[in-house]
Amino acid sequence: QPPINIDVYLGVLKEVVKLWMDKKASEDVYNGRYLFQQDSSPAHMAKKTQEWLQVYIWPSNSPDLNPMDYYI
């Protein structure tokens, strides 16, 4: 399976992730607040992606910011 490129990733963000986040925000499940995180994958760090997201760059490999390292 080929790696996900920038255009495929942006499509997923626009057509899946954003719609889900908007739906959850409108349901007031998270009081209109949520946190979206990415790793340093090339598709995530691409200028085109960053411009679309308009987010701050997260420090790579920060254990405090990686929820996948923790479980209950």
C-alpha cells in the first residue's frame, strides 16, 4: 500500500476529520473544545497541510503530548 501523500491526507482532514469535529462541537459533547494532534509524518508537516490547519507545530516525541503512550 503506498504511503499517504499530502493530497490524500488533506482529503481525509477535510472530508472526515473536520466533519466529525464540527459534528461533535455542535453536539456540545466537548463544550465546543477539542484538541487535534499529529506526529511529524511528512504529510502532517507539509506546508500545504500546516497552512490548511493553521496550527502550531507540536514538539516531536514529547511524552506529555502523545496520548497514545497512556491508557487507563
